[in-house]
Amino acid sequence: MNCKKPIFRFLTGSMAMMAVVMTTGCSSDDNDSLLYTVTNGCISFDNVPELLMASDEYGANLYSGSADQITTGYLAPIGESGAYAQFSINYAKSYDGTYWSYEFWNGGLAVSNFTNMTGDTFSNQCSVYDKNGGKSGSNFVIVNGHSDPMAQDEISKYNGCAKIYLTDKDGYRVVTPNSPVEGTAYYGTFNSVWVCNTTYDYLVMKNGNSFCQALEPNNGWFKVIFMAMDKNNRPTGKKVEYYLANFDSSRNQEAGLKDEIRTGWSKVDLSSLGNDVCTVAIDFEGSDSGDWGLNTPAYVAIDDLEITVIH
């Protein structure tokens, strides 16, 4: 099923007040004078300009040093609401702490259309494990990055996670060098998204490599976590977890998966993240983890993201 077209609805009276209460908590004294628009947008990435897409299976243009490096990424308009969903590369400190830059190894989101289903190293990190590409077209987004278990606070803990921002047409970007990006927060509901394993993580979960265990012989598991964040990049406590692989019999029920690595595209309901979400951070957890965090490659592909904004 393809993405649905945006739906525009005009609300007045008590219906408008219900919509406003969800996002702003306005007083019912204004009930008869309100006019609000609810916009349901579905982002399929099929019309993304080539210059905002990964240049090859590795994604050479997702790193500094590339002449055509992608930084602030793709901003997808959500109907005519004035809100945009932003899919960018993280701006973060280098590993040695000496400089800040946009680097995909620090986490982020990259639009891609590569479908190499045999490359099992990070040089193929921009391929989805599906010969047809995205859910509703050839394009999709590669998600990369995970939280830091050694971090000293909850903000820095999630700096390495890819983040989808609801913002304006300018997006989140560097305002003060060597400081986190800044932008205008919009609020809405993340309704659902389709997910699929990438080739890199699928083959590593299946076969292992010099850094990671194969999951099956080790009763392993791996899941993606979608977390609602506030405008200060702190988690609200609401999250949705979805297993991408499971070979641990004690997790069969919660995983909805038994002795299997998922293949193909699956729809994930995100509505429990709430009605006033400005940012969704994407994290991963798995059985193959150590003192420095996750060993399994922290990737997933997403497509056909459905969002509702009220304005």
C-alpha cells in the first residue's frame, strides 16, 4: 500500500477545542472562535533531489571531506501546514573532542535507493535488505546511530542517535559553531512508519563478523526504539520498541518474533509516543553489547512515515 495523500480538515467548535487541548491546552472560553487545520502527511522520499541522497552504497557524501557533503539533509513539507520533517546528519564532537562536524558515523539519517543484498560490511551501509528498495517506491531512509551507555547525562547519552525533527523550512542547523544545532520546534503526532533491516545489519546478525556475534547460536536479539523527545532533546519517557530479530525464547511474546531475522517491510505504530512530539530519536538495543555499548550494527531502513500536525 502506498502512502496516502495529505488530508486537510477544518475544525470548529468543540472538535477544534479537542484538537487544541491535545497540543496547547487552550481555554474552552475561546471555543466558538477557533479555526484549526489538521494535516495528515505521509513522507515517502520518492521525490528527494539526487544531491540530498547517498552518493554510493557507502555514502561517501555523508562525511566531511566530500565536495558535495550532505549535512542538514532532507526537509519534507507536511502538506501546507508550515511544518517540515527533517532528516539530517548529526553535528557532533569528534571522537578525540577536538572539533565538531557533520559525520554519518556520529549518527543520522540518509536518503538512499541502494539494494545490494550481499555486501556485509559498512562499505554497503546504505543498502536495504529488499530487492525492490523502499516500501512504496525506490527511495527510503537509512537510520544510523545509537545511545552512549558511558554518557554522564541523558542529553549527551542520546547525541549519537538519529533524530527526526518537526520544524520549519529552515530546519535545525549550526547557529553557534561547536555547539548543538538549533531550530524551531513544531509539534504533532508520529502515527506510523514502515521499517526494514539493512543489508549490513541483516548479514551481520545472520553470520557475525570479527566484531559481532551471529544472533541465532547465541540466543540473540536486536530491536529498534523510537523515543519521543522534548524541545531540549530530553526523552519524555514515551517510546515504541520493535524487534528486528529474535532468537531468545524468553522474548518470543514481547518480540512477536520467534527464531527469525525480519525480512521485508513491516509497519510500526508510533501513536503511543503522544500528540505533542517535536523530535523522535531512534535508538537500538541488542543482546550483543559490551562496556562500550552495542556491537551489532545500529541500522534500520524506514519509509512511508505518517505524521499529523495541528496548526
